[in-house]
Amino acid sequence: MSSAAELSGPESEPGHPADRPYPSGIPEATVARLPVYLRALYTLAERGVSTVASDELARAAGVNSAKLRKDLSHLGSYGIRGVGYDVEYLVYQVSRALGLTQNWPVVIVGAGNLGRALAHYGGFVTRGFRIEAVLDTDPFLVGGNVSGVAVRHVNELETIVTSKNIAIGVIAVPVGAAQGVCDRLVAAGVTSILNFAPLVLNVPEGVDVRKVDLSIELQILAFHAQRRSAARYEQAPDQAAAEA
């Protein structure tokens, strides 16, 4: 375990966009890794682990230990030499940095298969998110209930955003309707959007959009599967010769 002195060096100057600091001083690249650390910490806590060394936490998160220590130093957490990090306290620190120590009201627009699956996901509640409403235009869905949340007509979007103080909008509608829904969310005051539609949304400055494209992820997996298959094929003749 590295000492506090080794971990508290000066931060690098922002250069690459991924190193650009947030207003809090935490670089964007670090922020992107914090949820991964939090997931690993939750797993450790569920196993009853109370302290964890940086090397062990880094392996669980899939990063090198030097990068993890630098990331956590932005939160003011340096660990204790020979002991490691207190898991419970580090969960609190990372959660606080991510803004998860409060409940964020969320609206899901789209009550189809994806929207319903998201609404049913119990991990939102335990991670600081509260689904306030699910919206749709389908008369067969409107008036129904998804995991205890009423499905309301999308015509109520602006009213719900205002009355429920919606902080985050989730777009789970067909591609043709996504930009229109986005425009309405932004006009109603939502500045954080999670988009599952397969297109790039146009938003004004000051609005944050995170895009989840499942088809792209599958294509990346297909690339790696193809590469492994090719490697096995290339090794097959060598194996056959060795066995002869």
C-alpha cells in the first residue's frame, strides 16, 4: 500500500478533454471511473469486507492501482499504509462525489419493453434514483402500472417535470420520436438526459446527454468474438502438427 505522501502529488494540468476538470476539481476521466469503483465497493461490502488494499480494489475495478489511487486522491481519500481503504467510508465518499447521497427524481419517456425493464430495475432506488413517472402515448399502456409507478400520457410531460422537480429524463422511445421528446424535456427544464435511442441528440449548451447504444456494444463484442475465433483457427494447424 502506498503512503499518503506518495499519493498526494500535484494534479496534472488539464489538457486532453478527458482530463478537463469538473467545477469540483475532479477530472472527467476520473468521474467516468467512479461508478466502476462504487460497484466494486458494493460487491466487497456485500461480502462483508471492511477494508481493501488499493491493488485489490483496482483489480476488482479493472484499472491499475496507480490510476485508482490518483482518482481517489481527488476525493481526499488516501487510505492507510498497511491497512488500505475503509470500504464503508469510501462508499460514502464516492457516492457523495457522484451526488448519490440524495434521491434524484427521474422520468422515463417510453413504456415499451425497454422502458418497462428500466422501471422494474431495483438498482435505481438503492443507488440514489427515484422513478417518479413513466410516460407514453399508447392508450393501451397509459393508465397502467409499472413496478408501482403509474404510466401517464406524454402530454403531461411538462407538468410532471415541474411538479416532481425532475432532475433526469430517460428517453426510451423509437428513434423518430427521440429528438422531439428531448426538446420537450429541455424546454421543461431538464438538463440531464439518458438516451437509449440510436441517434445523436441535438441539445443546447448546459444540457448533459449520456447515450446508451446497445447495438454498438454488441458490434464491439462481435469484433472481439471474431478476433478470438480467428486466433483459435490460426492455432489449430500448429496443434494438429504437435499432436502428429
